[in-house]
Amino acid sequence: MNSVLTPTPNWLSVLKSKWLGKGRNAAPTATAIYLSGAAVATIHGERLAAPNAGGRYAISMRADPIAHIDDYLDAIAQQKKSLGLTNEACHIILAPEFYSLSLVDRPPVAESEVKEAVRWAVQENIEYPMELAELDVFDLPRSASRDSNRDLLFVTVARKDLIARLVGYIQNSGLSACSVGITELSFRNTIATLFPEADRSIGLVRLTGNSGLINISRASELFLSRRITGVPADFSEAAWDTFKDPLLLQVQRSIDYYESAMSQPPCDAIVVATTHSWQDKVCEYLDEMLPVPIRSFTEVLGQQFDLTLHNPEPTEIDWDNFNDGHSNAISAALPALGGLLRGLRPDVLEEDNA
């Protein structure tokens, strides 16, 4: 690793307590950065009104494609300039490609020993020695298990040196990291903000090139998260004809598992966000084939967010007059939105684990 990208020596120990972003305080403004192998997105914003007063937010965002993660520095520099940022602390959200997420039984040990004990439960899923792994856990809601005596945990694992390298890019861009989080919980944050009711189950389907994810959450609780497989890199008409039925099957199975295997009430809606100008066709197809209301993310974000998109010139988004370019950029940056909300809404978005 190039030494200029190496964080200061205490960074890794600091991140051990911040891998899921615990212990944060409300802030008048917040900044978040989403890092993937194909794009980087930065978002900055403020809460204009408390949730019980309408919960409106003003945000600015920019997303840029990259060819390699070594392009992060240039991309973040451009985004800082576009958004008028200086030395802000930011919440980092990692793309799913940078970590694994597993569901395991909680080991019968003291709370202080849980993380060490679950290492052995997930080591066979990891392609590198566990001593090189950074690991954290958060709870699956107890109501998600038919067996009241069974206690399950989500376990997220990433390489320590990868986290350190990514934080190094942020530091060397003139920003600082106040937390490192994962896409699944970022989406949970966004859905909890848009649909705060404890009795509403909302799914979120996001598709980008070669990558897809479906979450189902209820208020601040994440019940299910699955990677969608077979997502094409090229979103052509021929690719859609091949992919649409496998997509439908995976979404349907996820809903069925949530409702049947987890004994949960019917899913109230599925929110869809895609890049590559597939938004309309995915919404239309799923709406035709599923008995669950399908909503475009543009429908729901417009209810609470005033958005200025910087790609590259600042454009105030008119949610009633939306184009494919806007949709693609916002879908690419969507995980960063949940990171931003972690700083603006700690009252309702505290992580499930202690």
C-alpha cells in the first residue's frame, strides 16, 4: 500500500468502535460518502424540521463513476469542490462488495465475548485469515424467528487493511471519518425516515451494474437483506429480457420468506431504485407481477427531501419532472443518503447492537 494512503496509527483502533456507527449525536448538518468499486458519491445536508413537524431535509449530492478505487482521491476532490465542503467529518458507507454479511445463532456466551465467539461461525465464509478481519454484529429482531428461544445475529466482516485503506482516501482528501457503515443499514435508515410507522413493512430493491440488493425493514428494524444475483453489467433490452424473470423470482422469494418463514404481516410496499435507466421498466414489471404495491424511489424521496444534484452543475430537482439522468445519479448515490441520516436522526436510527 502506498504510504500516502495509510491512516494514522490510531485509526484502526478507533474504527473498531465505529464500524457500525455507534454513539453518535445529532448534528445540524451532516456529510456522508458512499464508496464502491464503480462509483463514489458524496452527500451533504441538514434537517429543516423535526420528524413530528414534517421531517423535511435539504440535501446536495454528487455521484461519479470510477474505473478503480485509486480514483477515489480525484473524485472526492471534485465532489468536495462541487458541494462546497472543507474539512467536514463524514459517515462512510461501504458497498456490499467490500464486506460479507451473514446470519448466525447468537453464541451462548457473555455479551463481551460475542464478537470473538461468532468469528468461528463465519470463518468458513471468509477467504482470508480471520485475524485479518474486522467484525461487528447487530441483532435480527426477535419477532423474526418462529422459535422464541432462538436468538440470531447479523455478522458483518471486512478486511482490516481494506477499511484502513478506504479511510486513508478520505483522510487524504481533507475530510475525516466519524463512522464506517454498511449499505444494508444505510437503506434501513432511509426507509425508517420515509416510513417511520412501526407497523409498516417496506422493501427496498436497488439495482446497479453487476449488483443488486433487497432489504425488508420495519421502522428501525432490519428483518431481511439479500444480494440479488445475476444482475447484468450492460442494462440493454436483451439483458432485461433475460434478467426480468430471475429478478422477479428473487424478489418474490424474499417477500415470501419474510411473510411465511418469519411469520410477519404482509409487506406494505416495495420501493425500487435503479441506475442505467431501468427505473420505469423494473417498477412496471414488478407492479404487474407482484401483489405488493411497487413505488419508485422518486415518489417517496420527494415527500421529505429538497434535493440539489451536482452532476456537475447544481440542479434543483423537481420531483414531478424527473429524467433518467437524475434517476441514475440519485440511485447511484442512494446508500450515502442513509449515512447522512445517521448523523441527522440519531433519535430513531441508533443501531440495534449495544
